[in-house]
Amino acid sequence: MEENSPIGFVLGHRPASTLEFFVLVEPGNYLELDDVVYVDSPVEGHPTDAIVRFYGTVSEVSQYHEGIQFDSDTQIVRAGILPANVAYVGKVVVTKIVPEIFVSPHPADPVFRAKGGDLEDALSFSSMAQRIPAGILRSQEPFYVNFDFLNGSKGAHVSISGISGVATKTTYATFLLYAMLNYQHPKGVPAADKASARIIVFNVKGEDMLFLDKRNSKLSAGDEEMYDRMGLPVEPFRDVAFYTSPRTGLGVPTPSTDQRQADITPFCWTLREFARERLLPFLFADADSETTSMAGCISSIATRLERLSGEGSSESPFLLVQGRLIGDLRSLIDTLEEDIYGNEGEEEGGGRKRTSYWFPPYEHAGTKNAFLRKLRVAAEALAGVIRSDIDHPEHYKIDFDAHRLTVVHLSNLKSAAQKFIVGSTLKRLMKEKERTGRKPYVFVLLDELNKYAPREGKSPIGDILLDIAERGRSLGVVLIGAQQSASSVEKRIIANSSIKVNGRLDFAESQSAEYDYLPGSFRLRSCIIKPGTMILHQPDIPAPVLVRFPMPAWATRSEEVEEVEASSRKEARRFEDLFAG
Amino acid sequence: MRIKPDYWQSFYSGALEVAEERSPSKYRVELDAEVEPSKFGAIEGGGRHPVPLQGAVAFIDGVRRIDLHAMVEDLPPHIGLFGSVATGAMVMEDGRSTLQEALRHVQVSRLFLTNAPDPSEKFISSPATSALLGSLHYEVRVVKSSEPQAFNNALMNRMAELEADTSTRLSREKGVAMVISDGPIPFERSAEREGGKLVGLIKSVRELYLPKEQLPVLAGLRLGERSHLFAIRYEDARTSKLSCFVRLQGVSAFVSSFANLVRLEIPLMPRSQAISLADSAAAIAVHYASNVYADSRAPQNLYPVAALEAALKNRLGDPRLLRNRLLAMLGQGGTEHKSVPKES
């Protein structure tokens, strides 16, 4: 009964337009930001005799005393000396018009709150061929994103912005992936797509992502209920592979992680792989390396290395250079140094200039030195990562196809090394996807996108990310990028993201053009929203929507790992002891 | 009856609020209504020590407006006038009222006044359409004069009728302790008829009534004080009234010592009852007195009355809208279109 009574009427005092109108809220009712409402207005004179339904979300609510002139009148109204009306007005941004007759709502027409099926229509959920839950609306109903705008069929890529620590960007990104993998609904992701989808998560900060496969013991009942509302199970990720950088200075690659040692593989590149895949440019991923002469130098060395990788025994991880085996960057540098500076007597004796094995003859000494200097810095950062002194190097190769979810843990590495790993991995991924085609989808989660694809300057890794943003859609590579400020990320990457999400924003940041999808009131709200709340914009709905999402069902710290597992481990040990005894 | 707009009159004078004019009648003042004439003076109390009032106070007021001047085409032509009046009450209760609760008994009456004898229609109406919301009905009334003042008076009388009706109805309500009407109370309204609750509040103190010797009393009234009651006896009237002056706000050296005064009128009634009513009314007037920054007619234009006037004017409808609608309606009469002369 209550559902059928209007919450208010289209305000007649201000123009109601096709895209925006105001509601006068009836006494005894309330209207909240983000509430979804609708109004039916007949179109007189239209050949179809249509009744047009305007769906919209509330973007502003205000109350005031009408009929008073001065601010201080409020006081005398309060004292009961001056009678005044309380006007309760909500502003509605139209999200959908059915049928598409672009008239405007009629003043004084009743406005209703959209619930259930009306809500699904209002937010276009009902017309989404495939959908995945992306949070809970203020009305406690689930909110969905259109999977077609994620997987590349209509659009792809997600851009998540927000202040570190408060905005919970990566948590939300992981939640979105979790929802995609676990949502069971006729309109959800088809099981085949889901089973074959691959996810690569680059973990660049802390060890939060190392427990994705463990249940979170600290999850509250409220969070569990949220999962339930969205039709999601409460469980950790399954089928997860973890890779981490190796500890430096150890003969055998050993995980560098603190909190987790089990089931985690240190990754390595052999020098032969490094050479064959032309990964040298990724060592110089800083944008300022991109001067013409330096780029030429990098390119010629990379070509030389690539040629070398085809020589000698392809089984061997080492490269054979001028009769010498080199297996890591350190020895590569030695070789290059020798090549540049040579043996002192050599030049005088020959009378002619020595020809360089590595550098073209026109290369300037200054450039060579600069190259060497930068290479030393990179070698330092990647010590233990590029190495050939290992048995079965294939065990240490990041294989993102073997498991559903692959976590690449990078937070113990310096920035230059992180860039190398991300760049090299993505390059390999793109090459492979060019071969295999759009399916299975590969989702790449990368935090601090502004570091990898900054707006200013050009870098090899920025190029790869831009390539993913532009071509990834057709190759089935989907970038879920997170950054503090979208305004400092390469424009075309943000522009190519179909789904835009933001958590808490810095005020100045919220005013930049990247957030033009936020109407004024949402920009202001972006500065105050709490962790666990996100503003999401997707192409199906012209207005952004505020959603809450639950705490992760998986652990993000070792303390959160569910006790049951710990006790079962204890149990196992007890058994071992029994048998040993 | 063929009515045509009288453009010149309408546009030159615009939609006027009718000016109030009152012809002074002869009267005699008796100072012994409350105390002996020799003791006539000011009373502490009133505003300073308000007399507790059991129930609500109703403020009654009305507004009137000429919507359009017109000519009735005839030989000779006659004068016509479309006018509207609205009356209502603001019932203030418990110190807290929203407009929805306080605004009551709103009546809107629209008249077409003409000196054409025996007009053929009883009403001139413009029905509502989907674009023109709300129908308009002007009741046709005959004025037996061609003097503009007679037309104004006819509107005023209609307003007074409605106000009197409202006041009588409110006086009979149990919860209403006092009815304050804007302006002098008409002679025919006896204390019995109004249940001893009616008080008239006169904002503009042009007529001082008191003899010259008593004027210092008036000039010396302090905030919240009232003068003793005096009786005004009209020679030509059937009855008389009691009256007193109240100081709503203190006066500084910069304003006249006769500023910030209102005059209260109450029908003749037993002395003790009259004193009690005057005390309460004085207290209420001071309580609701407006501030000079908020109202050009402050402090005499009490807050509830100002709000009531605004609400009533609102109920009359937008004057331009109404005039356009009347012009459109009269234009449908069939004669050729006349262009509207520009305002000079």
C-alpha cells in the first residue's frame, strides 16, 4: 500500500526538463541522495498516446522556510511569531526515459520511489545481457555493472581513483573481480567465460594480496549479509598462484615475502629470455630516458641481445658473447664496460680505432656512458631477478595461464624493478593474446597506474599500457587500473575506460576534467565519502551511483587468516608427530 | 454584455491595490472608561507582564486588487472593473505554527463591478484548461455610480463582509481566545456577537482622539505600556467603542515620540472584561511586533499579519497572469484584434 503512494510531486515552481527536475516531497516522506525515483507523464497529442516514464536518481536534497525574507526570520519562525512553510525539495537527474520520447515531466505529477523491478528498470539492470554485482545501493538493493562494458564486447577497462588508504581502491578492484568470478545468475557471466578467465594482479604495496586464497576470520555478520544480498558466496579466491620477487644474495631463488612463504614462487628471468623478448627497454622505463640518442642506443643493444639469444645452445639460460658466458646484468655491464673502455694499450698499438661489438660506430661516448650508468642502477634494482644460474628456469617464470588468478607481488622491489616486471609481463601477455584471440579474457589489476603510464612523457611501459587500453578490448585484455589521481594518468587510458570508479578524492583532484562524469554535488561528496563506499559510473546509466561494498571475504593480513586453517595445520602436525613417533 | 478591456486605465494604473480612504465622522471622547478622567495615564503591565492567554490568537486580514479595468460596450458605454479580494486568518497557537497549520479560512472572491444597469450575466467565467490551471469566476455586481471611489468601496465592502464572516466564525471556536482584526472594528459588531474576543488593531495613528491635555501621556508611553481605555462615541452611530494606545517598541531620540504606537479598539463591554481584554491584546501586539529591518511598516505590521498578507496576495494569483488571462478571455468575444498600446 505504502509503495503505491507517491513520495512527492514534480515541482511546478522550477522548470522540469528532460534531463533534470525537482520534486516537492510530501509531508511524512523523505528523500535521500541517490534515491531512485520515477514519474509517469502522459504526452498529450503524441500519435502513440504514450505515457513516458522518467527514471532518475536524487542528486540534491534541500529544505528551507519559504515565505521568509531574512536569515534571522528563522528565529522568529522558530519562536512561532512568524508563520512559514517548510519546503522540502529534491533534485532528480534523469537516468532513463521509457519510451524514448524526449519530453519533460509534467508539473505536479506524482513521483514514486523505485523499488524491486522498477529499480532494475531505472538503473537498466533488466536490460543488461550479462551483469555482475558491484556493490549495494543506499536502498540496500544490489547494484550491477554491465559485463559487456567490461569484457570488451561493448567496452572495456575500469579506472579507479582515490586517495591512498582511504579510498580502498585495490580492495574494490579485487571485490569486483571476485564478484565476476562468483556471481551465479542467468544474467551473470557465462560459466565458460568465468572458468576460463584469467586474472593478473600486480601487488605493489604491502602484502595485502598474499592471502587472497585464505578466508577472512574478521568478517562481520553485516558484511556477510551484504555478500548474500548480492547473491555472492562468502569465500576466498580459489585457484590462485602467487609469485614474488626473490630475495637478493641467495644462490637459490627464495621468496622475499615476510608473512607468507608457502605456495609462493619467486620469479626470475634468464638472460636468454631477457634478450629474446627484447626486455631491455623496460629497464629504462623512466620517461626521461626517452631522448632520441638514448632510445637509439637502447634499441641497438636490444637488437644485439636479441640476435645473441638465437645463437649458441637455446637450452642454456646463459648467452655466449665473444666466447664468454654471461648470465646476469652484472656480467652484461662488465662486457659493455670492456667494450667501451677497452684494454688501454689496444688503441695505440693498432693505430686504428677499435670497432665496437655492442655499439654502432656513430654512438657518442656521452650517450654510452649515460646508458651504462642507467643500466647499473637497473641491475642493482633487479639483482636476483635476471639471472641464469638456476636449474629449471621455467619453474620461476610467471605463468599467468596456469591458474585462474595470478598474484605478482612486487612491493619489495624498487620502482625501476617494478616497472620492468610489469612491463615485461604485460608485453608477454599481449604477444600471447595476439596469438590466442579474445577469449579467455585476461583481467589485469594494476595499482599506481600514474607511475606506469604518466600523463607527461613517453615510456616503453606507458606504451604497452596504452596499447592495452586501445587494443586490449579486441584482444580480451582488460585493464583495471587504480591511481590516486586520474588527472596524472595518460589521458587515452582514462578515456578508454568504460567503467569509472572513485573513492575519496582530494578536493583539487575532484575538480579536474577526468571527473566530468560527476555532477557538482557528487564532486563535493567525493571529498567526504568513507572507506567502503565508491562512486561508480557506467555507460548504461548517465548518472553516477554511490555504492557500498563489503569487507573482503579473503584475508588481507596473516592475522585475518581464519583460525580453522591454523588449527587444521596443527592437527596435521600432530598426526605427523604420531607417525614419526 | 460585451466587455472590452480599458487599456488606458489598466496599463496606466496597473493592477492596483485599492487605496483605503476613510471619511472622518464626528465623535466625542470620554476618558472615564477605565479610571477617573483625572487619573488618565499609562499602565505598566500589558506588554511587560503578559496576561496568560488560554488558547490561540487569530489575526484576520484581507487584501484586494483591481485585476483589470474594462468598458461595457453599450450606448452610452459603462464602466467595468475586475477585482479580487482575499481574506483569511492566521491562527497562532502554542508559540509554534507552520503556515499550513496557521493559515485558515482563506476565502477568495472575484467581482466584476459595473454601473451598467441590469447586466445580463451573473458570472463572467474563464474555465480551466490543461494549460490554464484553475477556473476563474467573477461575480457580477452593480455599482450605482460612475465615481471610481464607489467601485473601490464596493471591493472594500466585499472584503469587510468576508472578514466579518471569518471573525465571527473564529470567535465561536473554543480554542480561539482572541481575534485581532486589522483596522477599526465596524460598529455593528457588538461584544456579544464576537464573544468578547474581538479586538481591532489600527496601525496608522493619524487620528489621536485624545484631547490635547492627554497627549503627553501618549508621548510618554514606554515599551509595552498602554494608555488607559477611553470611549469613542460617534454622533451618527448606533454604538460606541473602547480604545487605547500601545507602545510596541521603545523610541529613541531619533524618532517621534508618537512613533511605534498602535491603537486598539474593542466593542463596548463591562469594564473588568474590557480591561482584561485590553491587557492581553496589548501584550500580544508587543509580542508579535515586527522589526524595522524586516518590514517597512514595522513595528505596527505584526509578523503574523505580514505573513497573512503575503499568503493572501499569493492566493489572489499573479497579477500579470490574471490580466493576460482576462485579456485573452475578453478577446475571444469576437471583435477584431486590438493591438496593445505601449506603456508610456
